[in-house]
Amino acid sequence: MTNEQELKKGYGYYQCFVFAHLVLLGALGVFGAYLKNLVGHFETPAPPVLNRVIIISLAIFLAAMCVIGRLIAGDDRQTRNYLKQVIRWDMIVAILLIVVSIFLKGCSVFMLLLIVFLLLAVPVVVGIVTWLKHEDYSETHED
């Protein structure tokens, strides 16, 4: 997501950037630790605590990615438009993950991981499609 973008100028941006990375890595670590407990038990029901912790850690991860995206948003219109689309869909998926964690009860581990995969695929596909559209636009409008 950061690609080759520079961080905005200012010490406050740097502090937020570092803090967002700490939150991002913490959420990713929690997700990985709890995922380890689920692997190999695909037919069994997912324990409710593991279910919620995995989904909420992914929602926190996506929110931290949105903060980082805002901190690196460049001045050119193409990068801003791309990041705007990706950040919007990351936040939608983060909210959907929290809603799923509230209403998802008694499903199998396989179903839980399938739902998480499908929800996480949305911002990836949107990001790729948006990037390709902007690449096509920039190639056709070069001087």
C-alpha cells in the first residue's frame, strides 16, 4: 500500500506513522497467534472467543492501514484517488468484520476463515482495479 510514497512532512505525522505501525503489527501478531489455534480444526465449531478476537484483530489491522494510507497520501491526484478508494473499502470491510463478529455464532472454522477471506478479498480487488484504471488513464493522457 505504501509503494514509493513519502511520509508527509512534520513531526506529528511521523509520530502517528510509528504508532499506527505498532497497532498494525500488534493486530497482525494477535491474528497470527489465534489463527495457529484454528488450523487443523476446520470441521469443528470455532470457539466464540477465538472467533471474535480474529475478526476484531483484522478490523484493527485494516483501520491502522487506513491511517497509514492517509499519512502517506501524496499531492498528485492519481495517488490521492487510489488511496481514497482503498481506504474507503478497507473501512467498509473493517465495519463488516465487526458486524460479522457480533452475529456469527456456532459456525465451523472453515466457514469463519472463508468469510474472512471473502471480506478481505474485496479491498484487494478494488485496489487492483482502481490502480489499473489509473494506470490506463495516465498512459492515455500523457503529453
